[in-house]
Amino acid sequence: MGEKLRPKYRVFRITDSGLNAKPEMLSTDPENVDSPFVLMPRKDPAAYFALLSYAQVCETNLANEIHVWLEKIVRAPAIYGTQGNRNRVKMKLKQMEFF
């Protein structure tokens, strides 16, 4: 079975005046519905597609920034994290179901 949804990163808010000094949030904290979810699209192909989907429905300027970033990721050498590799395998197997 895969990894459970759990905090993996500490997230800080950056404002115009610098790094927020308040206590940081944990990413993907199942106890906090307002916690951020960290996506790493170069390490996880599912994260790439999630961001692509998000860009299709968000405001235009942000969508353009996301597209520029994703295009750079597409052109970069592939690297997969542990979860990303499991997702890559699952996506490839899912694609084979059509044959």
C-alpha cells in the first residue's frame, strides 16, 4: 500500500515584508482542513497533471505562469521521487487498459 496522507513539509508564508514569523504550517496535515498541499511536478507525474488541470480553470495570468513552469519541467530531465515513481507506474498501467 502507498504512503498515507501525512505532513511532509513545513510551509512558510512570504509577504512583501519578508518571511512570516508566525509558526509555520505543516503541509498536508489531515487534522487541518486549511493546510497547504505541496505538489512537486518534476518528481511526480500525477502532480504535473494536477497543476495542468488547475491551470485550465484558474485566472489567466496565474495559468500563464503555471504553463511556463510546466513547460520548463517537460524539457528538464525526468526525476521521480518515491511517490512519483509509484504514480508513474500506475499511470502507465492505466494507459495500457485502453488496449
